[in-house]
Amino acid sequence: MIVSSGWKIEDVESLIVKALNEIHTSGPTSGEVLETLSYIKAFYPEVLKPYESTLIYELGLFYKTTSPKSMFELVYETYKKAIIDKTGKNYSPIQYREAKDIRDYSVYSFSAPTSSGKSYVFLDLLKEATSDVVVVLPSRALIAEYVKKLRDILPSDVLVLQFVDNINIVYTKRRVFVITPERAEELLDKYKGLNIGMILFDEAQIIEEKDRGLRFDSLVRRISKKMPNVKIVFAHPFIANPEVQIERNQLQDRNYKTDVYTQQNVGKMYLFKDAQNQFYYFSPYTEDRAVRAEDIIAKTLVQNGTVLIYIAKAQLYTPSFKETYRTYIEMCPIETHHEALKMIEELREYLGGSFTGQDKSVILELIKRGIVIHHGSMPLRARYMIERFVNAGYARICFATSTLIQGINMPFDVVLVSNPKFMGSKSKKLLDFKNLIGRAGRTSIEKNIFDYGYVIVLESQRDRVKGFLNTDVTLSAETLINASVDDVEEDLKDMVEAVQTDTFDASLQITESQKSRLIERNAFDDVERLLDLIFVDGKILSGSAYQQSNQKIRKAIKLLFQSIYTKHLRRDHLSKSEKTVLSTAVSIMLWRVQGRSFREIIALRKRYIFKASEREAIEKLYKNHEISKAEREQLIQSIGKAFTAAATALPSTKSTHDLFPTIDDYNYDLLMYDTYDYIDKVIGFSLSAPISAALRMYYAVKNDDRAERLANYIRFGTDDCTEIMLQRYGFVLDDMDWLMPCIDEASEERILFNLRIFGLDEKRYELIERYVNNRS
């Protein structure tokens, strides 16, 4: 209900009393009631204030209460104390039930709104666990924040890793692995050497995504079969049928329970923005007439609030979005705080780019004003830096894509949905919208304070929003795992078949049928020829040497990588686009082998794309007066640029495109995003497993150590044993220059540091601190 200014105080008080009675009777389940209270808090805060303590009690936010001020509040205080007596925690009733049922049941699947506080329950469970725990998140975008929180709250004898490994054995009592479904394949290879007590699938609605849903379901099926005594928890936001996980994954024989929580803790007010950029309040729950509003975004920024602008990734790849939001961007002053400036410089050093010139980065330009960009093609370390910047209170505006939908805990006062398109099934679209607007008005820790936020949509989306909010989200009970292999897309058949027949080789990370094809199609012959070409005098060919070698050798290396990769597929050829992507990936992979940092690889790609060597040769001729200025210009114009395929995961039915159709299209950030996608999606998740498997299979038969070395190069970017071990501990190649001199020994048992660590700066010492052991 819209409550505008100008109402009589007694009418407002009547609405408050009515709302409190409804919440007391039915619980805080009505979005409309909380919407009404939000308007009252915004326009009549002094009228609401005497009732606010009671409201917080009724919402069950006991950690936000002080002491009861009435007999009515005393009743809720008794409930609060009962929970504290049983748990030692100041939990809300929902949090108490969640924690209890997770402990009591072998399988627990539940749904709760974004702001219900389930993450606090999970952190407590992870803190109190006595065995190893696995947390499975839908994407790598979520991992950095989760790992940071765990390392902050867990003692140093609890190993927290972003992959499954048994390391730091001497100093580790137990482990917490925070991984994606893709990384979870490692769990099925190494679980016997671990003491896994619980596996938590957070944001488990990933099952609505076709390819990743298949991988998720296959993982749950195999975990249930191989680890029948492990506790399994599925957590979702806003879905009406969490029991679907039990049915899809054949868990009916386990001691299970499912719950749907619809209680809400935060109010929301809804606005639309018309073509003239005028704002209007509207209610998605009633037919109230829209009411003209001031510019809520501008007002929020003036009051030092925070704004999330949900935007299409394609828009972030062009500078035009800055013009669209120039008014708000210019409202954010240049950052002057010392700590914020240190974070900005740290980000610049990692990403490369500059604040001005040809390599100008919009990311760097905007973060100087406290404006951040966040999406899935941002390197993980950069995302962590940005999330740290936001959570430190320096960010004013965040331009984000769907990575924020998936549960990253960044609170905002306002969410502007400028991109109304959501991908996938109807259920996924509904869920993504509800999850997105859940970012508005996150619950604060202020005592006796009711929190609310604003959701702003385009006028054309007003009716759609009403439909979304008033429609239940249900997940499908159908899974590709139960389908006939003949009915599944060609590139998914191997996974379906492997799950149905339990023929997945967890050690090699490929299926038995893929292993058979590699052997039957003589992939070992390709491996042998590749090793002969790629190793020269016992050393692997560097990325630069590869680029400078003759075309015949380059082509042969590319074709051999293509052939090995293709032979593990059910088809016998790659599309032209797939070949182009794989070709680019080979160069990047070899640059990584050379020990190049992320920013150096970006610079090398730029040199290749714009044929820097040829341009430099022409400039040298001109400088030596061997050609005229006119000839120089003519030769420069004739060079053009090299085609570079935009990254896409393999295998793929999509056609790729030239990242920069013309020289004038060059964009440093776009090149940086694409380079990360190649390292992460193409090399890390597409090529690494099948090619490494072929190499390791060849090594097992031929005992040619070059095969094992190349497999290590593909997976780790190095074959140095210490550098590989340090990556198993969570460090990255970019750390090795400063880290290696500080290491006396690195093994599965421990890392032994030397005295050089005391000369490290604060940020670098932070990275190693958990492994610096001073125990007697």
C-alpha cells in the first residue's frame, strides 16, 4: 500500500497497529504489509519510532532488540531467551529451525528469502564443525567473499581452500572446501583421504540451468552413492518446492526434511522510471494509483547511501553506459581516503591498464569515485579486491550483472533494474528477479531499527514486476540424468551416460568412454608429435617463441592440440569457431607457461592483435631515415590488425567473433575480461581435463616425463614442483616472484618460510599469514 506524505497522524498510527497485528498473527510473510511499513518509515519515521522495537521483535530479529518495553515484547523476549538457552546464539526463529534441522537430518532441503540470515547459520555451522565440510557454490564469482569470511572467523588450524586437496597436514585439524560443481569433481577423487561430514549446496537453484544443472545433479548422485553417510544440505532462495532435490537426486531413502520459509525481514518500496526520467511509486500488490516521487537514486547518493544498477554485460563492454548514468556518476566525489586509495592502486597493479591514454580502464576511472563494476568475467582476485572495497564502505554505486544475483553479500539501499532481460526458463527468470531485488535494503545490525530499500524498474516493466512478485517459483523435477542418452544433446551425452553407468574417472576428470576414444583414435600418436614440437632441448616453447616460430610449426602445434581435444568428443571435428578459440588459447597457455603475469599476458595479446613488431620495424626504418613520413603512414595503414576470437567455453555450438573488428574498437577492459575468460573458461575448464588426461595416460604407458610436465603446464602454468605445491595451497602464478624467495620448503605436510617474510608489505603478509605457524 502506498502511504504518501500529508496523511493524518492518527491514520498512520492505525495502519501501524493493523500491520503489527497482522505480523503477530501470521508472521512477516506479507510483502504488502512490509511495503506499507516502509512508506511509513520513510515519510513518518517519528510516528513509527515508538512501535519500532515491537516490530523488530515480531520480525524475529532478536539480535536487533535491546530490552522489552512492554508485556507484549516480554513474551517475544522469553522466546528469544529460550533460543539462546538452547543454542547459545541470538538467532531468529527461522535461523534456529534451520540450524536444528541441519543437525537433526541426514538430508535437509529448504528455501528462505535472501535477507533471512541463513548465511550466518552456515558460518556458525562451519565454525563449530568437527569434521571436514564442503560448500558448493554455483559460480566462482561467489567464492572469494565466502573464503574471506571463513578465514576471518576460523582458526588457522582449519584449512580453507577453493579446491579439494589434503595439504598442510601437520598443522591442519580439519578442512573447509569452498568450490563450484566443476571443481567438486576433485572431491570424488580424493574423498577417501578426507573426513567429510557435511556437504552444503548453497544457491542450489542452479539445477534450472541446463548444462550446469546436469553437472550439479550428477555430482549429487555420485556423492550420495559414494559417501552415503555424509550430511547433505540444499539451500535456495524464494522457491516453493525444495523437496524437488529429494526427488531429482533419489534421496527418498535417507532421513530427510524439507521446509519453505516465506518470512521477510526487510521492507521494499517499488518505483518505476518513465522515458522522461521521472520517478513514480507504485505497489505491485494493489491497484493504487502511481504517485510521483523525487529522484530516489540522487537522494540516496546525497545521503551517502549505496546504489546497485543491474545492467547487461554487453553495455558494460562499451563506454556508452557512462553517458547514460553521467548525472549519478558525477554526484560521487573523487575518493581521498588513504585506505581506499591503497585498494585502488592494488587493483591497478594487478589488472594493468591506466587512468588515461590508450589503455584507459573504465574500471579504474570509476573506482576513483567509489563506483565499482562487478561481473563474471572479472578476474577472481580483482573481484575480491572490489568486494573488499565495497564492504569497507567506500563504494557508492555498483554496476553489476547476474553475478550479484547469485548471492554475493553486498548490501544496497537502492536496486535499479535497468536491464529487464533475464535468461533461461520461466522459473529461472522469476527466481533471478526475486534474488536480485533481494539485494535492496539488506538487514542492518542497528538495534530497534526497521530496514527497507528501494527497487526501481523501467515503466515498461511495471506489470511484469507485479506478475513476478505474485508468482511462486517452482523448480523442475525433471533431470537430464534420467533421460535416454539418445535424447540428449551430442556434447552432453558422455556426462549423462557416465552418471547412469557410474563410469566417470574422477582422477582424470573424464568419462570412461572418453578415455576409450582417446585410445581408439590414436591420440597417443598426436601426443608424441606434440611433445617433439613443443619441447626444444628439454625446455617447453615459450609463448613468444611460439609466436615467432615459422607458420608451419605454429600450425602443426595448433592442429595437434585440436586433434587431441577433438578425439575425446563424440564427434570427429571442431567447427571453425571452435578451432579459432582453441588456437588463441594455445598462445595464452604458452605465455602462462613462460611465467607471465596476468597483466603481462594482456599486454602480449595487445601486441599480437595490433602487430606491434611490424609497426616497430616500420618506426625504426623511419627513425633511421630509410623511409619518408608518407611511406611510414602508408605502411602503418597497410598493416591492419590480427583477428582475435572472443573467448567461449568448448565445446560450443556458438560462433565466435573478432574481439575488436577495427583498431578503433580497442578497449583495454574488454581485452582484460576476454583474457580472463580464456584462462578460466577455455583453458581451465574446457581444455585442461581432456588434454591433461591424454598426456597422463600417455605418460603411464610411455613413461615420457615430457607428457607429465606438459600436463602440469596446462593445469598449473608451470612444472616447478614448489610452484605447483604453492598453487595447491591457494597461491597463484602472479604471487611466485615475491613468494618463492620466502620459501625454504613446501610439501603436503607444511610450508616452511624463511626470515624474508618479515620484509613483506601488509597485503602480501596477509596472503601467507594462515600458513605461518608459531606453535610450540
